[in-house]
Amino acid sequence: AASMGIVEGAAHKVAFECYYLMSFATEPMFTAANSLIPRDLKIAHSRAAKLCRLLLTSAVSIGLVLAGLSMIALRSSLFSPDPQVLHALAAISPALAVMLLASSVVYTVEGILVGIEDINYLTTVHCCNFGIMMAYSVVVKRFSLGMQGMWWGLAFYQCLRLVEHGIRFAVTRPFSPEDHRALEPLAALQ
């Protein structure tokens, strides 16, 4: 971002700090998922499934609030009186809103996946995504996509993770009463 210029660097710094600050609101969802899902699985499979639905619904709600707040904050003079910086912030605010919404759900789903001990999947998908994002950063630089290209890439990354985890849930069906294959590692520990 610094190589793009002072205005872009200032906009990036503000947007990054907003994301970093607001993403802390999703941390309790991750922690609740990775600690309470194993507890509830020991009590009753249906209880864990109910908790999973509650956590995901809450994550979407938190994400919508954060996305809305970020759109308002980045489109106001809260962080800068400079018209050029405000213009740059307004341009990347939709990408930040998408990131916050998607990441709030992603972090919760990852907490659930940690809770059901699906660590090999998470390790593999994160390593693959690292390669994808490295390639995307080369594309941003090569084709001069600028600040918007960079931030939409970050939003794409969160959405990619959301899709990947959604597919993982659809394939493994960890909370389906008929299919407990994804929970076998946890059951072996009991």
C-alpha cells in the first residue's frame, strides 16, 4: 500500500485498522465454538447441532452490524478531513464491508471445525489459500489494480474461505444425525 502513494497509504491504514478493530468482535464466536462444541458433543449430538445453528446465526448478525458500521465510518470524516483520503476510503468501503461480514461467519465456522477436530482440513485449506493469495498479490501488482484491487482481493479471500468451509460442511455433514463420520476423531477420544 505504501508504494501506491500517500493518499492510498493513509486510506489503507485507516481501513486496515478498522478491520482489525472490528474483527475483535468476532473472536468470542470462534472461542465459544471451539470450546463449547466439544462439550456439547459429549452431552448430546442434537445439543451441539443447536449450538452450531445459534453460533452461525449470531455470526451473521454480528457481521451485518460490523459491515454497516464500517460503511458508515469509512464514508464519514471520522478518520480524516482530507477529501482525497475520504474518496479513497469510500472506494474501498464496500470491500471492507464484505470482508467483515464474511470473516465473522468464517471465524465462527473455523471455531466449529476446531471444536470437531477437523485440523487436517484447516491446515490444508489455509496452505492452499496462502498460495492463491500470493498469486493474487502478483496479479494486483502486475496489472496495477491498486488499492481497490487489493481490498477486493482480501474480500475475495474471506469469501473463498466461506465457500470452502460451506463445502466442507456439506460433504462431511458433521451435525447430521445420520452421518457422524466427521466426528469419529472426537469420538475416539471419549
